[in-house]
Amino acid sequence: MKKTWYKKEFTKERYYLHQIFHLHVTKIIMWIIIGLILGPLLVFLRFKPQIQENINYGTTFSPKYSEAMGLNWQKAYLLILDDLKVKNLRLIVYWDEIESEKGVYDYSKILWQLNEAEKRNLNVILSLGRKVPRYPECFEPLWWKQIDDPEIQNQALYKYVEKTVETLKGYNSIKVWQVENEPLIGNVNRWKIDASLVKAEVETVRSADPNDRPVILNHAATGFYDNSWKDLLPILNQEDIFAVNAFFKTKGTDLITSNILGRQIHILWPDHLVWPVHSWLFLSPNFESIKKSVETNGNEFWILEMQAEPYIKKIEQAQDPLLTFTPDDMITADKFLRSYKIQNVGFWGIHFWQYRQQKGDSTWIETAKTIVNQK
């Protein structure tokens, strides 16, 4: 009896459901629900980011910073070349070392680096000018700083740039000249290099290099509020390159800067506070827009510096248990940049990795190798 009752109830429910699904309103509602569920998935599959493969990874090497981290810079350099096996290598010419005495040039350190890079058929980006990588970024010789006349200072700079290109132009490993590093971004002393000065330096490089190698100019990737990088694009020829430096957990020199009653107020950035650059919607850098502008200008778009180390001000902070950037963050940063189909990406942090490795932590360097060797 019970069985028969259940059967009747089931038949009745099935009949009602059948009637409901035949109503036009119900059909419309069902299709809306299906659309809401499947719509985003179909849009994602249609427009999902195309991941860049076969990236040319590189890194920046600085003898100055290597020594500051307590490393033997020559051993550290050779380890990078033979262990990490990147394709691109940014080397730096420091003016305060090259011409510490006016008119007397010593290129021995960069010549040694270039000779080793040449043996391994590496692609070198040579960085030169007043403002080049690593703290405090501006490396003018003392005698130059004592010149009162800005025009005489500029002429001395052009002469140094010309002498450097003429001295190093014979190295086939040099594929690109970088003229100034982040010239429009202030260093720790808030010094910048004007775009007109950068243009004059670029013209000096071009006239001194018979091989017409490309020039690369760069800027920090910033939000919508900073379009100053566009001032650099007219300087570039079509075969030249524009790059941005991609940092993901950053710190500034100042947390707050203000002018109160004619007096500059600077509140320094706290040690463990970082700004998660790519988590602020329209305030975050728009790589898609920057890349499009650069390519429309006829130039390649590179990342010269992908953050791969935490911000530290003193060597003691390299052992901080509360590091603001981790090896996992390197992997996340790489995936992020791959989604923009960028062909050339440079790591920023090799000296920190080597310092950690010397202290028994190889996680950083091994993570970098994993990234470099991925398909």
C-alpha cells in the first residue's frame, strides 16, 4: 500500500515539473541561470591571457652591490654566468670608478666582465650615464660634482659617454646600450635626469657607435597618475627598446611628502611596510596600456627589472625572518608578466640570492633556475 502511494506521489510530482518546464517564463528563467553560470566561463575561454613561452630571462650584475653584500664580486659573477644560465645580462659602467680623476679612465673592471660574457656568447645590455642601477643610483665622480656650471657638467658627461662607447664598441656581446636608468624617477636624494639631457646622451651614443646598436630607455611601472615615461618615447628610433621595471611589493624613500608653509616635510617609509603594487585596481600599473603605446611607437617592450628580492636598506636585514618578498612571490611575479606576452624579462635580486645562498639558503637561486628552465 505504501509503495503504491509513493508511486502515485512521484507520478504527480513528475507531472507538475513537466508542466512547469513547459511554461515560457520558466524557460526564460532557466536560460538566464544557465547564461549566468556559463557566460563568464565562455568569456574567459575566449579572452584568457596568452601565456608567453620561451622567455629570454636575464639579470643585472653590479660589482659594487656584490661587494656591499659581502661577496667576492668576480666569483659571484662567474657563478651567475655558469650556474643560472640566463640569456641576457645587464652590466653597469660606474662613472665614479671609470673617471675618478678627470680625464683619466680605468675600464679594467668592466672589460673583465665583458671578456667573460664574450666567452659564453651572452647578450649584454650595457648601462651607462649618471644614473645607473643600485643604491644610491647616481654615481658622478667627485670632481664633476664640484663644477658650478651645469653646461660644463653636461659637456663632461657627454665626453664620458662618448669615451665609454668608443672604448667598448668592439665587443660583439654588447647588443644594447642603456642610457640612464629610470632617468625620470628621483633617486634617494630625489635627483632626476631631464628627458632633454637623456636625448643628448642618446645622440652621443649613436654618433660614437658605428654598429648602430639599439638603445634602451626605461621607467618604473606606475599607475595612471604618472605619464612622464611618454616623454622618453620620442627619443627612440624604431629599432630601439623601451622597458619598465616591475615591482610587486615596494617601499618608497618617503611615506609622506608635503610642503607646509614653504617647508618640505618628509616622513620616512617604515621598515616592514610594503605597498602591494598590483592590488589597487586603477591605481596599479597598466602594463597592457604601456605595452600598446610602446609597440605603437615601433619599439619592443621589455622588463629590465622584475622584483625578485625584498627591499632592504642594510645587509643585516637580509637575514630578517619577516622578509617582505619571498621566493613564492617570484613565481607569482613571473606568471603575472607571462600573461602580458613579454619576451624579455630581467631578474632584480641576484646579489641577495647569492648572499642567502652563502648563509645556507639556496631557495632563492633554485627558484630562479626553475623559472628560467620552464617551458
